[in-house]
Amino acid sequence: MIAYDLQCSNGHVFERWFDDLESFEDQKRKKLIACPVCNDTSVMIVPSAFAIKTSPSQPDLPVDKGQPENDLSLSKIIDFVEKNFEDVGAKFAGEALKMHYAVTEKRNIRGTSTKAEEETLEKEGIRFFKLPLPKLDS
């Protein structure tokens, strides 16, 4: 069993347990997963703080001396995303589609998309997640 943090299209975050990712995908396709707040069945997996992991080819999140190694403060996450993901702005969906169909090389990107663009990405089988990143004052 695995617990996934899920988010509906209205922004409500909730948790559900599944046998595996395939079980989640099957239930999502059949619209068997509904938001407990608004009953929306358009859901996606969002990252959990304890599940964020970098591959050996990516830099580790910065860790301050004296802080626990698993301390993922908001400022550290924002800094990591800004340094390691190319900001493609409103072209996010187009760039994701190009990478999916090998028109361009795969890379880490971030940007914005409309609900219609997100539905297209989901239909094409492109996995993405929404992570609102506030601008922090220096």
C-alpha cells in the first residue's frame, strides 16, 4: 500500500491509499476518486514533503548547518525549483508536449498553464503537478 497526496482541480488537497500507482491510475480513469470537500473527480498526485527526492544526476537540496537533513523549508524548495527548473512561463503546456513527443530534449521546466491545457496534458499522458510558489521577500 502507498499513500498519495492528491489535489482536485479546485485546489483541495487530500490523501488516499492505493495498492500501487497502477491502481491509482485505474481508479482515476474510472472517476472513482473524488475530493472529500467538493466531490470533484479531476484529481492529480501532488508531491509530499517526505517524498521529494532528487536523482543522483540532480543536485541535492541545500541543507543549513544545525538544521535537520529533512528540513524542507518553503524558501529551500523555492530556491531549488528556481535554480533547477527552466521558467518557460505561459508556454509550459507546449514545451511539455514537445518533450513528450521528442521534438525537444527533456529537461526540468516550470511555468503556467490553463485548465484546458492541463486537461490536454492529462489526455496525452503527460505527468505534471501544480506547485504554487509564492515570491518571498529577501
